[in-house]
Amino acid sequence: YVLENRHTIGYHEIEPASIVVNSKGNHFVTFEKAYFATLKLELGPVEKADTLIIHLGEKSTPSQEVDRNPGGSIIYQQAVLKLTPGVSNYILHLPRFVPRYPNSQVLPEHMPEVTPFRFVEIEGWEGELKVNQIKQYALLYPFNDNASYFHSSNDNLNQIWDLCKHTLKATPFLGMYIDGTRERMPYEADAYMQQVSHYCVDREFAIQRYTTDFLIYNPSWPTEWHLHIVLMAWADYMATGDSRFLERRYDELKKKTLLALAREDGLISTRTGLVTPEFLKSIRYEGRDFRDIVDWPQGTPANETAHTSGHGSATLEGETDRFVFSDINTVVNAYHYRNLVLMEKIADVLGKTKDKKFFEKRAALVKSSFNEKLLDKETKLYIDGEGVQHSALHANMFPVAFDLAPESNYPEIRNFLQSKGMACSPGMSLYLFEALYKLGAEDYALQLLTSEGDRSWMNMIRMGATMTTEAWDMKYKKNLTWTHAWGATPVYVISRRICGIEPVEPSFRKLCIKPQPGNLEWAKIKHPTIRGSVEVEFENKENSFVLNVVIPPNSIADIFIPLKFDKYTLLQNKKIVKGKKTDNYILIKDVEPGEYSFELKIA
């Protein structure tokens, strides 16, 4: 574990919420939330050497026991604690994590092993056990609980924020972003989702930069995951204003666009013979089976009639909405286009004028070819790939999220996406929400985000998880974990879309506040930035919209107030002011640091 480029992980003691004796006579200990931890105890006086059996788990039973058969990759672990005479302090020694993959992360031998658990059952202890005698010994990366908050009129939304914020606190316990307890390794897409969400709850940047660097040189197998590296690098720059990473890894970023897989019209493919050993070496991939993924687990494509084993899903639809894979994949090429757009920006930041012009021209070519070859002119929907007759959710949410879709097609795409529901994984829902808010479907987006169906964050809470889960439910992925941070993106959606806080210039030198509250009555949020905290509070009433903001030092902000009336009066700190009408908002430009209260009310 190298410390020169990120903060130090450390153990923290957390007392339980309750201790009871269950019907078996065992002490049953409940902690408020699961952490990656071991157990620290103070027991005694002990008259003679003895042995306790200790059960740890993420899931409990109604009879106040640790669930010995929780299913999937939900954790249950049994350990033995040998007692010595007298009063003693103990740290429970757990079996070392055995890595299954080259990129799996392990703790140094001098650090006690940890596992995620919330519940403890102690078998064989006949003495009293108080809350100050037993603690989760939780391994954590530094996290400032006070850097952010969110409260609103929607209780489900509040619970989901808390679930996701805790996930982002608890899961980087190895000093890098990992995908969950089963593999303990980073993946590019998971890491990007964790990165942009982490920025919304804490003022922390080093762990992301370390993880991105690791993944450049130790990539995973999916095509689209490689195409997240440029997204990660750009998000880092927008959050910090520090271009050194862009400069240091510029040549690697260019390769991660996968330009080498392009045909003459600019569209790329992994299935036309261009994935050669030389190409794989150029992107530093040493594994097998480099291929497109779209989402995970994959369902059975719509052009196959029976459930096909090996696609990774417990259901026919999987998380890909029966996406049909083809040589020219719509999702892959949407990512490729976004990479080109961002590489133009990166080249501009670094003063690489020739590259800037190249990426600008190339992006225009790809956009033209994309809409010519992949957009059904009759339905106004995107097909899954060239020559395919099927339109999946993913084929339509990515072109909107990445600004490929013509606005004239927005009504048809919006209706289509709304007809599908949550037909993607928790991680890929980030792009679904980006599309829905861009399409103006904010009421529906809020409904989907706070849903209580079985494909929802409320279902994760109902199952008993205190971190976001890998999949929506066990019936959708049989080996799901309860420690998967790719599902923590609601904090991003709440911060960036519902409350509308977003950087316009690097390091929040300039930002915008553009709420899309839908029918949410009120909310207040504290959002960390490298320059200080942005605070937003709104009241969304029938005849008025009140927006209170705090702009941090050395930042300026464009304030957008939702416009719901034809005739209105705009007040700033109780004085009438004029704003500029733009779409469905009133814009107040270049607001300087300080506290402001805006009220837009019907005239």
C-alpha cells in the first residue's frame, strides 16, 4: 500500500446501536450500518481459557440471528475467538481475502483483515455485554461527514441520499475505488460512477486520480469501460482545475478513445478484425475476450427466441433490455463520440491546436455517420446497431446523454424511455437520468428515482442493505453484493440535476445553479467544491419559486430559476430585478460570492 499519492486508510471504532440476547441465548449485536471491518472487543473477567464462536453478517433473520445462508455474495462469516484469563482486549482475526483476479486488491499482512458486516452473533459468552465493550473496527479512507448534506420534502429521496452517501464513505476502504467485496478490484465504469458521486458528498480528489491511473495500466475487458477513462480524466479536471494529469497521460487518453477501431465513416467496431494483438497492447490490455458489454448482466438479445445461458442474467431481459449486438454498436459509438468531444476540450486546455482541430472534425464526422446509420427515420428512435431492427433503452438514452440526438426527436425518445421504466442496471441508470433530465422529463425522473418497486433504491433498503447493491434484487443477479458503489449515483442526480449544481469552468471557477425539481416541494443541499461549499435551498410552490443560494469565495455563478408563469415578478434579496428569459428559466448571470435569496412569483 503506497501512500505518496493518496491519503492513508485507517481503522475506526464504531459502537453498536443495540445488544440483545436471542432465543438461543446468544448475544445479538446490531450496528447502525455495515462497514468493511473486523470486531474489537473488551471481555472479562475470564476465569480460564475459553473459546467463543462469532458470526458476522450483512443480513439478519427475524429471530435476531445472523443469517447463515444470506444468498448471493451477501456476506456471512464465522470466526473463532480464543479467550485468555483476566480482562483482555481482542481484535478478531478474520481469514485473509484470497484474490481471484490479477487486479484484485489485498491488504498488507500487518493490517487486520476486514469484511462487510452489520450484525454480530456471539455464541458461548455467558457474561454481560455492553455497547462500550464491542465495536466495529472499520477500515476507512478519510471522509468528512460534514462536507455535504441533503434534506427534502420526499422521505424516500432522503433515505436514498443517506444510503448512497454511506456507500461512498464505506467502500473505498482499500484506498482506491473497487467494485464490491466479491472481487475487490476496480472497473472503469464503476469507478467513474463512484468518482462523480463522491465529488458530490466530499471534497476529495486523490483517490480518484490514483484509481484512474491504475486503470489506464490495468484495464478491464469491456469496450465501453475503456471509453470511461477520458470521462474520468475530464471530470477530474472540471472538479480540480488541475491539468497535470491530462498532460501526463495525454498519449494514453488518445489511445483510450479507440480511434484505431474506426472505419472510414468514423464509426468504430470491435468485431471487424481490427482488434489485433498490437491494438490490445496499445491500450495496455493483457486479458482475453475484449468485447462490448452495454450493461451487466446481459440479457438475451431480441433476435434470440429462448433464454440463452452464458449471458450473465437470471432473466430474459437482463439489464440490457434485450439489446441486439452487432458490428456497429450504437452504445459503443455514443461513448466514442463523447470521447472525441472531450479530447477536443483536453487538447485545447493543453494548447495542442492541431489535435484540437482533428478531434473537432472527427467528432463532427462521427455524429453525422451516427445519425445517418443508427437513427430510424420513421420511429425517430435509435436502433441497437447498424442493420438491427430492435431499439433498446440503452440505444436511446446514451445518444441523448451524450448530445448526439436531434432535439426534434426528443418527444419520441422521451415517450420511449418513459415506457421502459428502469430497464438498466443501478450503475447505468446514471445515463438514463442524464437523458431524462435533458429531455425535460423531470417529474417522471423523480418518480423513477423514488420508486418503491423491485427495481429501485428503496428495494435495496427494504432488502436490508445499508450500502447500494450490485443489482436491483437477487432475482435479477444471483451473486449480487450489498457493497457496490456503482449504484450510488442518486447523489449525483440529486446534486447535479434536481438541485442543479454544476461546474461551468474548471474548479468551479464558474458554476451554474439550475434546479430541475419536478414536483418536489422543497429541498436544501450543501455541495462541496475545491473552492468551498455551494449551498442551495428551494421552495417550489404553486404561485412562486424561492431559491436561496450561497456561492463560495472566488467563484461566480449563473443562477437559473424555473419559470412557471407567463407574467411574473423577480426579487433578489427582496428587491425587484430583471433577469433574462431562456427556455423555461429566468437567468441571472455572473452572481458573485455571497448569500442570496431569489423569489420568482406570479404577477
